[in-house]
Amino acid sequence: MPATQLKLLLIPAALAVWWRVRTREETWLTWAGAQLLAALLVEGTAQALMLTGHSNWALYNLYIPIEFATLTLMLLHVPRPDRRRMRLSLVAGLLFLSVLSWEFARNWRAGQLHDILAMSLISGGLLLSFLAMFAGLALADTVIEPQAERSAWWLLASVALYFMSFIPVFGLIKHFTGTDPEKAQTLLKVNDLLFVIRYSFMGVAFLHLLPRPHRS
């Protein structure tokens, strides 16, 4: 099955597992669910637009700040917010909004609103990677169980691994789009594979929260 189709199956699958564990006490669950729902709507609509021959870049541009906001709030609640990480999240949000505003204004003046907001996407991904690592440091100070057995570690890995891998891939896609469309299309498939890994990890995070059967 192509990675493009697989990611469209994994997002609702992860959302279905999230629905079963949404009432658990982990405060990051609310924002994880919001991000999954937004991703499902955007990816489904983007695929429909592409199949009908329409551009979906405007939709992805709209999704960039939504994804950044939901993921930032999700990471802030892993494990639980403290003053230092609240300040870091606020600074990251202000930096991201500055880049987003600058790039949107530049594209507006150039009459290129249809172009993807590349710098906002890259800077947002970099900031999310750092926030995920800071959340991991905070989690390491509070958790005594093996790291891979904790749902939060899989959640953090889904963010950190995806965005740290996505940034160079997206940069190459942007570079080759105008010079070598075939290479750009190949790299888009790599990005779809990264999507599959990301949402697989999120699904594993939710599976760890499912009630385990009691052994007699």
C-alpha cells in the first residue's frame, strides 16, 4: 500500500484509539486529539483537492499555525506544565508568529499567496523539535519506569523524529520543485513515509493507555 494511502488510514486509526483513552488523566490527550482531528480533516480535504485537479497549498498554509498551536500545547502538558516550560512555549510561539507574519506579508506583497509558507513550516518544525526535547528532559526527571513503556515517550518521539527528519526533506523538496520535479516527487514520498512513522508512534502512545487485562 502506498504511504500516501497508509497515512490516511493511520490518522483515523490513531484517532479511534485516542477516543477510547480520551478520559484518562493525561492532560496532553485533549491536544493530541485536537491535532489528530485537524490532521484528518486537512489531509482528507487535501487529497480530495489533488484528485480533482485543484491546488491544496492554501489549505496546508492554513494548517501550519493550527498544527503548531495544538502540538505546542500538547508538548507543554508532557508531563505537566511548569513555569520554565511555559515560558519556553511562549517564546517559541512568539518566534513562530514573527516568522509567519513576516513570510505572509512578503508573499502578499509579491502576489504569491498560493506558495507554501516554507520558512514558517521549517522554523515551526525546528521549534517543536526543541520543545519535544525539553519535554523529554522534564519527563526524565519524573518517570522511573522504562522509557519505552511510557506512552509519553512514544508521543514525544512522534514529534521529535518527524520534524527533525522532515526539515531537510522539505528543504530539498522546495529546492527541486523548480529544477527537477521528479526528484521532488520522490522526496514527497519520503515525507509520506515520515508521516506514517509519526502517526504510528502516536497510535502506540495511545495503545499504552488502554486498560490491560488482569491476569488470574
